[in-house]
Amino acid sequence: MKSAVETLNPTRVRLTVEVPFEELKDSLDAAYKKINQQVTVKGFRKGKIPARVIDQRFGRGAVLEEAVNDALPKFYTEAVNEGELNVLGQPEVDITELKDGELLAFTAEVDIRPALEIPDYSGIEVEVDAVAVSDEDIEKSVEQLRERFASTSPVERAAQDGDVLTLDLEAKVDGEVLEDGVAKGVSYTVGSGELLDGIDDAVKGVEAGGTATFTSELKGGSAQGKEAEVKVDVTAVAARELPELDDDFAQLASEFDTLDELKADSVKRLEQMKKYDQATQAQEKVLDELLKLVEVPIPEKLLEDEINTRKHNLVNHQLGQMGLDLAKYLEIQGKTEEEFDAETKEQAEKGIKTQFILDELVNKEKLNVSQEELTEHLMRRAQSSGMSPDQFAQAVVEGGQVPMLVGEVARGKALAVVVEAATVKDSNGEVVELDDDEDEIAETVVAEAEGTEAAEKTES
């Protein structure tokens, strides 16, 4: 076999392949054997029909077609390996010559990963938020804990913000009560906005035993998206009572004996959270600066497929689970379809560039992934997908996705290498030393850039 590679552009090549006919022998034998099992000829046992009889009865062309279809993938793969090409997607194959007993010639056009030149990235400098816990942060944290330990008690007065109501609901569309439009004994906190648009205004000022009606667009169910007339009966009104902020509360809500100890622990936890956010911010900003340094040509077909995949995941999975279509989503976001398409294209381009550049860095820095690193990554992916580690591991192995996971870990390590070489300062001008979990954070940042995280959510 002879093969040659012609570069059409930085992301696409044409392979020209010539195969001497004797190299098709195995595929020809397999073609005769396959046809033997599929046809019957009077006077011959099934599977024992001579080749010359098959040629006479069914035509040599049918045999050649079967043989070529069998042989093409093998010779294409050999040509790709000879050319040391990193191909993307399926090739467009065109048989240019087929002479029985002499020659098979074909061309194959296919997208390839572009050759990238990674410049010195040690000069990257980014600024992140300083880690600072304010009195307001502490108060908010303690108040959230206080809310968790709130109690309720019945009151004989009109409902107001913060009250917990017990409601019976009935929804009508075009004057007809929906089969799935009746609910009884629903617990609802006034002002939470968790049920239907308009319900807060309707129930405020209503006492237990009172009734209110309002119209609202249904977010789910058989009449999703339609305007409904909703009747709400308030069967009980309860006021929420927050515990006093004292040492007794600290003992109730935590392992600490005093409120001061509880607040000190809140400061420690808030600092840890802000350090994690700071590290994530550093990774994201360094990645953005790295992407600016490298010119990355993107195959058109790959970009088109990535855009379609992102749209499919959003519309058919994420929005579908929320009872929304694309038009309603765009209305909520305040975007036009053109703005959405442009944003999706930009995100897809960033995802592809991120993968190409970091994969090149993996090779350049000779980064390897250990079994322990792969296992830890698998555990995190399982958790985010809502599956047990065993279930996720089985799905990965059965789907042949282990190399994909290895690539994710390797790209996270590559980004961590760049971040380590960069200068990261906080808004106070102080150099930031990132924690040991840098690789884990980098994997998350890379997953977000590549769109992997959204895919995980749709899988779950």
C-alpha cells in the first residue's frame, strides 16, 4: 500500500491511497464467505458454492463491493498511522479507481487537530479578589443557620411575609378544573416565590379559612405554559419564630458551647470558602490569558457539532427538566435568538480551544495520570452525575470512556502547571499562594470551559 498526505488547510487533509490488488485477498475471501452464507444455488450445499459460480450468478461486482467495504477501514487506518495524523471525526471517502486484479485507489478527506505552538506562559499575571470575611458575611452565615432552626406556631391573623401557610389549590383552564390541577395541604412560605407567579400577592392579607384567586402561567403539568385561574384556600397560618442568638442557640445548632465560638468557626469556614473561590477565579483567569496567547484554528464541522450538542443538552435536558422551552428561556434571560446563538458559538469555540491547547501542553510537559488520580476523578464525576461510583465506573467502562476521563484529568494537571508558573495577586497587591487541591479545582474549571459539567447534569 502507498499513501500520501495533502494539507488542505490547518485543520483538514486529504489522504491518497493506492492498494495493490493482492493486498485485497483476505477481504475478497471474506466477501465470498459472507455471500456464501447468504445465498442458495441449486446443486450446491449452503456455504459450499465455488467462487466462479458466485461470480457467474451474482456478478463479480457484488463481490468487489463487499470486499472493498471490508478493506477500506483497515487501509484508511494504516494511512492515518503512516502519516502520523491526529484525526477528528469520520472521513469523507471517495473511491477513485478500482481495477479488478490490479488496483484499488481512494481518497479520504478528514479533519485533524491543528499543530499548535505553545509560547512561554510564565509571564501570565492575573488579579483575584482578596480573601476577606466581613462582619456582614458572619451575620449572614449565622442568620442562615438561625433560619434552619426556626419554629412555627399558629396565629389568628392575616398572612404576611415570612408566614408558613397550609394551602389547598385548584387550577382551571378555560373554566375546566385540570385533572392534575388540584393539590391539598400544601405548605408554603409567603414571599419565597417557590410555587406560582402571583401567589404571594394573592395570599397576603388572607386569614385561615379565607380564599383568594389569581391568574398565573403554569410551569408544568398537562397545561404547561397556559394561563390558569387558580383558587387558593388558606387553611392555616403559622408565624415563624427565630431562636434567640445566645449560647443556648450555639449549643442547639452546633458542637460549640458559646455563640462566640460558633461565630469564630463561621469565620474559619467562610475563609476556606473564599480561598476556594479565589483559587477557582485564578484558574479561570489564567486559562483565559492562556487562550489569548495561542492562535487555534478550529475545524468547521467540529465547531458545528459542538454547537449542536450544547443546544441539544440545554433544550432537551436542562430546560426540559424545568418545564421550559427555548423561547421561554430566552424571554427570562432577556436575550434574542441571535444573541443566544452567538453566545453558544463563543462558548463552543472556547471549549474546543481549551481542549486543544491543554492536550498540547500535556504532551509538551510529558504529564501522566496515575491510577489514584483517575480513581479520585471518577469519584468526583460520579458524585456530580448523581450515580454511585460503581455505577458510574461500569457505565464508563462499558461506554469505552476511560480514555476520555484520563484526558480530563491530564488537562486539569496541564492547567495547574500553567497556574503554578503564573503570577497571581489579590486586589491588595499580595501574591497568592494556592492550596494543594489546585489540580482538582483545575479539573472543574476545564470541565466548565469544555461543557463537560453540563453534560454530566444531563446524564444524571
